[in-house]
Amino acid sequence: MKTNGGMAEVTGGPSAHAKDVIDQGLLTIGAANMLLNEFRTTLMPHCPFMIISPQTTVETMRRDKPFLLLTVLTAALHDNMPLQRKLEKQVKKVISDCMIFDGSVSFEILQGLLVHLSCWLLYIVQLQQLSEKITLVSSQQVPEAQNTFSFKHYYRELKSDLNLYRANLPFLLTESQILFMQFYTVEMYLCQITLFDHKPGAEALPHESSFQIEVLRMGLTAAKTLLDFYVHLPLGYDVKFHNVGWVQLGFAATLACKLVVAASEPSVHPHTADLSSALDISNTLKQCIVRVQALITSAMDDSGDRDVFFHYEKRLKRVQWWFESRMISGPNNEYSHQDVQLAQGINSSAEKASHCVDSLQPSLNDSANYFHWPGFFPDTAIDDMYIDWMAQTTSFD
């Protein structure tokens, strides 16, 4: 788990003088062997490149592969965040010392790096499991969740799970772009499920209820965090984004607009004005569009089609148009003929891709399922955009 700077000498062989985590009193031999067994049982199936035989003990690894042992023990400490973070710092120090002062990289260092990196995959899987749990307990999936008390309970339990997940990470969320974007997307998804996917048969709360305001504020905060992250990236950096990242940004921009319109309801506005103002979604959308425009090229494929960023910009502009028209007309106006035209104008290929919408996307099959928030019963235009992101961004990978 932890090691001092001398551990960097493992690139040339084991160091007889380096103090490891057991020497430092952070772990006993018995505890270290339990963690080694935990790694074999729980984590090794996710690390096919790293097979540690049952005969291998902590004692032999301390002697022969101290850095690999450090990374194994660090990975296995997933249920002890404070100690794992201490060991995480030592792993980083060994890596930096190796790269800066030695320059040579042994097979053991490579093995340790692979184990260390595989831990990130584990955290991604854990976060995905939380998003799937949100889907399972949503009002669309669990009939008893239509009871107001039960629904509040589910929300608070899921929010607590997300807070605990973040608190137990052995690193800052900002250190992983993938986890950062996914975490705040999941928070926004929980907000979408809670505010807008509630069936009409459920017990209705007044729109200014403290519970709904609490959820709305959480969603607005998550939207600002995620979209601020994007607009402050160096220009051109986003060309490296994978498909999931673009889908998450599209979902965030769309839901952010929906949240701001909901927050403009007169009875709610006094409780959300500070966050809506900080989010400044109108200006944020403009910045997002400008960034995407910088990625568009004039190139065309054999069929005469433009690049994916050209199409992404068009979809952001649709979201922008929807938001600006809603704010001009007011949040309480009924679903307009213009919204119908917008919905019909969205590429019909979205229907073919609807089966691809994963657990981070809202349930959009029946407009009658939406909660009666002002201005959102029904609103096919904005809701169809969620599926449209999935349908039109498959070529980012």
C-alpha cells in the first residue's frame, strides 16, 4: 500500500532498505494476506492480465515484487478509503520517482501500473451499477414508488449512495474525466427520474414543495458543474471525447434547459433563482455551440454528408431554440404547435436507435407517464431530443 521513495528502486530489483507498508505499521502481515486473498477473489477476475497463484504470499511478494504488492494491496482496500488514499499517494510517488529519477521500467512496474489502472475500471462499474439502481427503483419500474413517501425514501437513499460513492473514492473526482462526467450525469438522471418521470397516478405534491425544490436545486447544481467543466476545457481538447462523453453532454444540456424552465415557475423561482442565475444556461449553450463549431470541418464523405460535429451543433441549436422559445412564451403556456413541428423535424432515425438508450437516458415511451410539472405535460419536442442524442452520436467513436 504505501512505500517511501526508496521503493522506486524496484525498477532494478528489490530494495533491501526500503520500508514498505508493513514496516511502516500501516498493515500487519495477517491483514496484508487477507487483502491479497481479497484481491484474488474480488478483483483478479477483472484483471485477466494479472494472475497471482494461491501459493504466493505477502512474504514472497515483499521480497520479489514489492511495487506490485503495493498496488495489489491498494486496490483491495476499496472499503477503507482513508488508508487507501494514503497508499494511493505512495503508488504515485513510486511511479513518479521511477519515471523522473530512473527512467527504466521493469516488467514488475508495468504489472503494477496495470493493476493500478484497473481500479479505475472498478469505480466506473460501481457508478454504472448505481445508475442502474436508479432505473430499477424509478416510478416507471417499481409500482410502490408511486407512493409519495416511498418515492422520497428512494430518492434520499440513492442520493446517499451517490454521496457515499464520491466520499469513498481514493482520489478526487476531478482527477478522472470519465468518472467526473459520469457522476454528474447520474446525479442529473436521478433528478430527471424524480421530477419528470413520475406517473400521474402517484400522489401529487404542490410544485413549491420543499422536496421538489431540493431535487431541482441538486439538478441545477450538477448541470452547472458538468457544463462548466466542458466550456472551460482548452479549445480543441473535446475532440478527444469518446461517444459516451458526447451523449452525456447532450443529455446535460437538454435537461439543464428543462430544469431552468421548471425553476422559473413563480412559486419555485424564489428558491432556485440563485442557481438558475449561476448556471446561466442561455450563455452556456452559446459557449457550447461555439466550441463545437470550432471542431466542424468542410470535409464531406462519399455520400456528401458532413462530419459528426456539424450534426451535433445542429442538435445543440435545437435545444437552444426550444429553451429560448419557452422562456419567451413563459413556463405555464401549453404545448405549442411550434413544439410539435420541432418534434416532427427531429430525424426519424432516432426511432431506430431507441433500443440503444442505456440506463443514463430517461424513459420516453409514453408521454402520459410524465409528472405534471408546469410546461412539461406532455412535451414531445424536448423529450425526443434525449433519444436523438443516442441516435446521432454513434459515429464519435
